[in-house]
Amino acid sequence: MRPCHLLRSSGATLMALVAMTAACGDGADLTAPPPPSARAAVTDPTVTSVVPDSAPRGVTLDVTVRGSGFDPGSAVRLEREGVPATGITTNSTTYLTSRRISANLTIAADAEVGAYDVAVTTSGGRKGVGIETFAVTYVIDELGVIGGTWSRAHAINDRGEVVGTSCTSDCLATAFYWSQEGGQVDLDGLTGYSRSGAYAINTRGQVFGEVSCPTSDPGCAPGVGTRRVRWEKVGGAWTIAPLDGCSVVTPLGEASEKFPINERDECLLRTATGLVLQTLSGTGVARTEVIPSPFPGTSAPQGYALNNASMVAGSAIETVGTISERMPVAWYRDGVGGWTALVLPLAAGDLRGFVTDIGDPDGAGLVRATGITEGGYNNTDDGGHAVRWTLRGDGAGGWEIASIEVLPTGGRDGRLRGWGLATSVAGDVVGHVGAFAANGTPVKWLAGGGVEELPALKGGAPGRAVDINGQGWIVGAVWDGGSRCDRAAIWRQQ
């Protein structure tokens, strides 16, 4: 160290020299490290991105975590709200630089699908978390087309069998059946009808839909119209037979066709004068029950779904003064065999709504239903909401409303609407988010809260999810940007 008397200065540095001389006079060592309070603060690591940021279940893969503050000995762990993720194991973590580390992960076949936090803990115990920076995703597969350009899946049963509609090489719609074992099969139609569509399948493998013969099609005479049908596999071959009753409904308009039927062979028939529950016997109708409107004197109610407890979901028109609005309704049989209508609440501020689906009672006796409530038809307002209602027994043999939830749109523009179309027994809801009922981004709303965006085909964007089974498999359609057509799709938790 230079002696204090050797320091030279002048002018602007005089005050600094005075201070330094005073320090020298106190015997301070100018080469010593600064006191702890002057040292740079030790900060927690950060996590900014993960590549890849998603993977399906049942795989082992390497991911690269980027951020800052990493050191040799840092460890990566996937979490949810600070709790280690179940079914996702970090096999090893490799230090690359202070801003980049690599981790080898194993995602179990039963890991929960959805978003996860990625946490990095340094060798000194400091921790940084990237919120929802990794996701375990569904695997999407096309179900194929029948000789043409487009296809749509409409329903799936708990055996994983799917039915829908595709187009033939001459651009006429035809019903199809799909299974993992046999792939896609053309169900064809009924003699004298040029088109067909399949919209429901029960656990016995029976398929329900309709056939039609528009006058615009070659060979179709005026007045042929449409006919409900049932396909059934007999002796290894598909057979088709006309049904005397039942209706096909379109809750969200074009491309959302449903055939409301349950495992008890009960179906819904919409007539000009009323809503009817029919019980089938073979291909005929054994019993008919009129389902009353909760608002007498108005037009006939609409029914879009029924569960295996014979609960019906739909809507009815309520008139107050000169204003008429469609209200969401669920019906159930009372203790003496009559029908009770339960008007469901609307989302706050909304004016109208309808129920698109209703699930079976779960192990706790709860029933979930989904649908739409809205405040206006202007797509720029915030009045269209996908909702989930939960019903419970009222202790007297009936049902009451336990809750209503407005389903989130995933943080997107608030003007986009949610369209809930189907629910599982557990309460998961599928549908899409977008400004219009015809298309959007296919999503799944989780029973426990939150929304998951379902993957699209390469080059595709819009789509819709229309049904979900007990295993969590989802079917619908996505837009193929290459062919510019809908393609039937299935999302599975592989």
C-alpha cells in the first residue's frame, strides 16, 4: 500500500483526498474487501423458458431450462403450487451455464394432463419458479375421411368408440364409426336416401343418427325428407334400421348435431307443440311422456340432452311483460312419475341461456350440466359465457342447484365467448373459445377449475370439442390448414 504522505491531488479531488486522509489516519486498509452491506446481493435463480415446453404422457425426454442464477448442483423439479408433481420424475439435472441447465424427465402414463410450474433449486438452497412453463398434453389424432375432404366426430362412448360424419368422393355426407382396433368404417345409409350422419353411440355399440335426401341431390324426389336410424353390428356386419321416433338437435347450430338418447333407450323428440321423452322398444316407441314448460302459455321447450337418470336438459321461453327470453332448464321425474322443471341460474348480468349437456350422478350424488348464458348477441360484448351448473339432491327425492360457475376463456380477450357443449360425470367440460358458435379454439375446462387448450393439427387453428367420455378422451373436429376443411379428431391422454 502506498503511504498516505505520497498521495498527490489537486482541484476537484480535494474533498475525496480529505476523506481518504481521514481514513488513512484511522488506519483503514484500502485493499480490504467491502463490508457485507456493500457486497452485491445474492439473488434467487429465475426460470424464463423451457424447451420443449410440452410433452404427452408415457415418455422420457430431455428439456432445457433457461433463466439465470444457476450453479453446479442446481436441481429441476416440476410442481403445482409448490407441491411436487405426481407422476413426473426428474431423473437427472445437468449444469450447462449460469443461464442454462438440462433435465431428463419421465412422465408417467397416468400423469395428470395440464400445466406445471418448473422449479430450479440451487446448490445453496435458493429457488426460482417458472409458473406454468411446461405442460403435459393430449395427443391428437385424425380419424380419417371417407373418400372426400372433410369429416367431423360427434360422439364417443366409454369403450372409446367414435361416430361422426364424413364426405364421400362425390361430396355427400356419410356416417362413420371408428375404433382403435378397426379404424374408420363407412356406415353408409338407408336405401332411397343420399346422405347419412351418426350422432350418438351407446355402450352396447349401437349407433344413432339420421338419413336424408335433399332435392338438390341426384335421384332425390320431393318430400323424401329425413329419417332417424340405428346402426347395429350383427354377425360382424353393420345393419341399419329406421326408427319411429327421436330427434337430432343442434345446440350450437351447424356442425354441433346431437342425438339425445341414454342407455335406457330413452330419447327426446321435439315437436311443434311440445318436448317429448320417448322410450324405444326395438325400433318402435313403447312409451311417450310430454315434458312441460316451467312457463305455461309459451312455445314448446327445447331439449338437448338427457342422462341415464332420465334427467333432461334444455331451455324454455319465459315472458315477462313484453320481453321473452330463453332460460336454461333441467327436468326430472318427481316421486309420483310426473315431471318437475328446475330453472337454472344465469351468469351475473346475463339475460338468457340454455343447457347443452347433463352428466350422470357421480359417487357423491352430484350432477353437472353445461351450457351457455349470454347478455346479448353482439360479438363485441362480454355477454357470452360457457357455464357449469352443479345439482344435488334436495333430500325430498328432487334436485336443487348447488352452484353455477362461469368457465374461463384462458386469459384471452374478454370479448371472446366460451361455448360449453359436453360434460363428463366428473365435471370436466369440453367445447371451444371464440367469438362464434361455429368455430374457435377447442378447450377442456377442468372439474377443479382452469382451462386447457387442446392441440390442433399442423397448420390448423380453429376447431371444436363436442364430447368427452369417462376416460377423458375427447372428440370433435379441427381445421386442417392444408385442405382448408374440418377433420374429425380425437384427443387422448396417452
